[in-house]
Amino acid sequence: MSFAIVEISGHQYPVRESEKLIVPLHVGEPGSSVKFDHVLMLGEGSAVKVGRPSVSGAVVEATVLAHRKGKKVIVGKFKRRRDYHRTKGHRQDETVLQITRISG
């Protein structure tokens, strides 16, 4: 089974074919196909290609499954003996991808 390490939105993700992946919000309608050509490493069994900085000609194709919001992150501020405490929540937008093909 082939695998790759691909850079998406400034983050590096190890991926395999037919795997679901959650990334920061990415352009594309649900059901559409996207291609990532900044592949840092590509492997098939024991044969591994490492790019400097990326493997030339390697492409990872994925299908956009959904756009959604992630889990809530609670941010709190507190200053002791000052009667000061604040709490805020934040939910980051995410995209769920299904890896369809790894070619190199």
C-alpha cells in the first residue's frame, strides 16, 4: 500500500489511499476533487522517495466530503486578587477529505 507525506495549508500530514483526513478549511465544494502537488515523501512498500523539498511529479488526489466546525476550544484569562476572569470559546473551520489516489 502506498503512502505519502503531503503539505496542506502549511501543515504536513501522512496519508494513505482511501483514508479520511481533517485539515483546516480548504477551497472546494463537497463532492469536488482537489489535487495536492507539494508531496514531501512518497513510499510504496520498502521503496521510498524523499523530495528536496518536494518529490517532482508526485500528486495526491482527494475528494472533499464536508466542511464543518471543529471542537470548541476554551480560552480563559485570570488575574489573581484582581477579581478578573474571562472565558471565551472558539471553533475552527475544518474540511474533511477522502484520499482517492497517490501517484508519483
